[in-house]
Amino acid sequence: MSKVVLKLGDDVSTDIIYPGRFMATVLPAETPRHAFADIPQFNSRLLKKEIAPGSVIVAGKNFGCGSSREQAVSALKGHELVVAAKSFARIFLQNAVNLGLKTVACPGIEASEGDEVELTVGQGCPVPNASDSENSRREFSPVRVGGGHVINHSTGGRFDLIPLPRPRQEIMDAGGLIPYARVRLLKRPKII
Amino acid sequence: MIRTVVEKILARASGRSGVTAGDVVEPRVDLAMSHENAALVIHQFSEIYRGTGLDMRVWDPSRITIIFDHRTPAESAKTATNQKKVRAFVGEQRIDKFHDIRGDRGGICHQILPEYGYVRPGQVVVGTDSHTTTHGALGAFAFGIGATEMAAVWALGTALNVEVPGTIKVILRGRFAARVCAKDAILHLIGQISAEGANFRVIEFHGDAVDRMPTSGRLVLCNMAMEAGATSGIVPADEETRRYLREEAGVSDDIECVRPDEDASYERSIEIDVSDLSPQIACPHRVDNVKSVDAVEGVKVDQIVIGSCTNGRLDDLAIAAGILRGRKVAASTRLLVFPASWRVYQAALKEGYLSDLAESGATILNAGCGCCLGVHQGALGDGEVALSTTNRNFQGRMGNPDSEVYLCSPAVAAASAIAGAIADPRKAG
């Protein structure tokens, strides 16, 4: 069970998650201090360690839109936050997979700050219908793994999630892109 | 099989006879671009090599380009130190396509790549910057990636686990009215389809208005395709692409134009008649909150910005200088101009545009990303309002969450500078 610690709307940009003025700070060990710097109350709770690892940010559509800055992901990963959003912007989602930030795409999610939610990632989630007109339901190829759902124990709501497509899940399973790429590098034929 | 441009490019780059949207491929990369965030790429690159016992070498230094643009010259010791690390790496790895802080070959990455002929039709281009979509204007498949993904590209020379995106066809028909341009068309499109309307998809641009459009305008379309969430914008290469590469970028080798098949399969098709389009404004704090200029005419602005990878090219400065020549920037506002590259800067200097603008009261800044992302110059004060030819108006974008940014074309920006408030350039004389 995890607590929803921040509720945000649609189109949360990387400028909100990690403002551009901190972009000269690049190392994953240093970026977490600037997470949500322009939402000072939340930033200060993070810095005071008042937010437990595994806590959930709930957001609307297109979370992480804007810049490709990876700091927006490493800053959240540093606090071991989980992001459950109706949909994610492409580069943010890819960066999250590459760095092992847990994200949950859940088009119907409804939750408020303080709610207790349970995330179950596994088999059993129907693959969304490709003819569904909702953008966020068409964004991936049919090559998917797992399934799952989010249960909001505070409201009783249960919401299906869209599993990661298989190629992204492979990177998550490898522990992120660095170990995944390292294996590939070692398999590369030697150039003489 | 019948293919879109991105399907053709990815099939060839992956050594397959054909791919369709949804397939997972591993294309070889023709060009890998980074800016100051190369400092993070270098860190992640060394992490990949850690414990392997291998000599740390990039796969092909001739296919890597690094351009300092986000904070030039450095605004802080931290940035200067990052730039110093990148410079050392560039030397060790023998990366020639490096653009340091110099008045002869510096500038914004998304201007340098086309200007120097680094991008060709049919290529796969990746960049650690979301606006890498810009380079689709030359018929390439160009998309933004994060620093760790770039580190993997540097190590392996391929982009791992790429899903072939579906394509949205956008057809621009008709002739633009005077002082209405590519920026207005793309803002209008984003307003129609929303900031995530093209998420995980490519926008392929067609139509007679695009056929007639110079590359400078096509770069605007593809640059801002990102703001609809697009993986890439693509203008299929044509005679104008060849002309640009030959005449403006000095390319002398073969240029092959990759075109879509006539009956290629598109997810959706959107047609826009640009002949009745008015100047368009994206209002705070959303890039898809787009209105016609008449809806916001008269809104007072504290700072006007002309420049960036969207609208800092010679054509843009010519339009602004044409409107401001012999007139004055209103005392109640300030106008900042930052050309997209030093080559643009020098050309604008020779044409007299910069003196026209400076005499009108504009402050001419150095070429670079400048005030666009609020990290270097031109930050906004509390409660201030900016009008800008850049590409983003997210809350806090120009360095202050307690400020507002409107987005517009260079013509709107110049006319508004005279008025001190958002103005319709068609009435500016």
C-alpha cells in the first residue's frame, strides 16, 4: 500500500518537475534536491524526508511533456517516487524506463492526496482495444507484457493500467539501460 | 508494401525489407547530437563501460556532434566546469563536429545542424534535446532522447528498442496572407490537436503551402511538432531541400530524397487552409491554448523576445527589422533579440537588420538559447508578461513561475514591440 503524496493535472511539464535553472546540475546523486523546486511545499517535504519511498504522484494526461532533460526523471528516482498518470509524454516515459523510475499509465485513475493506493503489475489486464479513440490507449504496439491495475483503497476505485510494451519492459527488467547496454557492448564483435 | 517516410527510413536503417508502425527495430544512427548535457552523457557513457575492461571509445566520432548553446558564455562556475569536461572529452575522442563558444561557428544546435549540412534526407538523427524534431525539415527521422539513451548510442551506434511510430499526415493548402507564416500554421495545428495530439507519432507535412515554403519555415514546423508531442516532424525531401543543402549548407555530395508512397497508410489526416489564417498566439501556460491575435490584442507585455531555434533565423530577423526600421520600441516594454547562430548574426549584421533593430531600441544578445528556457539571460520579474517567438510557454519556462509567456511569430513580436502590447502585424504598416 502506498500513499498519494501529490496530485497534479494534465500536461505537467519538465519545467515544473525540474526547472531549467537547475539544469547545470546533472548527476543523479545531486538532482533530487531540485525535484518540484517550483512547488516549494512539496520540495521541502522531500528534502526533509517526510515522503516515504514508494509514495505515489498522481497526474493527468501527458505527464513529463517538454524537455528531454533526464534530470526530471533522476530527481524523482532519487526519492524513489512512483508516478501514476493518465498518460506520459514519450521522452519522459523512455527516460523513466532507462533509469528505472517506476511509472504506471492508468487512463482512468482517480485519486486524491492522502489516498492509499495499491499498484498491481502482473497478468490479467486486457490489452486496450486498438480502435479506441482515446489517444493514450493507442500509443503502444500490441507487443505488451503483463497487465495490472491500481486499487484506490480510500475510495474503492479500481483502474486498469496499460502495461509497458515488451521492448521497454526488457530494459526495466535488466535494471535500466546502463546494464542493458553494457551487456550489448560486451556481446559486440571485437574490432581488430 | 506502401510506406510512410519514417517507415522507409527505419527499414533501411535497420537492414529490413520493410517495417510498419508498431514494429520494434534497432536502427543505426547517422548523427548523434548533444549540447551542454553532453556532460551527463559522458557520465552515463563511462557507467556503461564500467567493469567491462574495454577501452572507452565512442562508436564513430565522425557521427557525433556537440554544440554549446544552452548557456553560452557560461553563466556559472558549474556550467563552465561542465563545458570544460565536455571539451576535454571531445579532444580525447577526436570529435570534429564540435561547436564551442565562438563567434564564427557557434550557435544553437538546431540551427548549426542544418547550416553545416550535417543532416541529410533519409538519415536517422538523435539528439539529447526534445526539439531535435526540427531536423525532419530536411527529410530525416530526427527525435529527442535522454542522456542515458545517448550514452548507449555513443557505445553501440544504434538506437535500442525503437518502436516504429505511426504517422499523422498534415496538409497545408493555400497561400499565407502577408505577415502570416509557418509559425502561425504550426501554432494553429497544435491548438487543434492539443499538446499530446501527436504523442508517440510522426507528423508528416504535405501540401502546396509546404511545397512553396523555404527550409527556414519548414524548420519551424518540425521544431514545434514537438509541442504536439510528436516523436518527429518530417517534411519529405524535395527540390527545396536540395537547394538549401547545396546553396546554404554547402553540401556537394549526393542527396537522395526519401518520399512516402502515394497510398501510404496514415493514422489520420488533417487539412488546413492557411489562406484565411490570422496570426496565432499561444497563451499562458499552455502551448495548445492558441487564439487568434484579435482575441488578445492589447495585452500589455513587459518583455518581447525574438530568437531561438524556432524563430531566430535570418528570415525572422528580416521580418522584424522590416517592421521596426525607423520606429521605436515602446518605453513600457523591452525587446531582446538573439539570433539562432553566429552565421545568422553575421549575415543580419551585413544586411543591416541588427542596426535597424538596435536603433529601434532592441537589445541584441549573443547567439544561443538565450532567454528561451530561463537559465541564462532575460529572466522575467514577478508578475511580468512576455511575448516570445520561442516554442514553450510552460509555467516557469522563462525562469520565474510567477510570470506569463505568450508565443507568437516574429511579425507579431515586432509589431507588439512598437505598441508595448500584443498587436496585429497586419495593421502595423
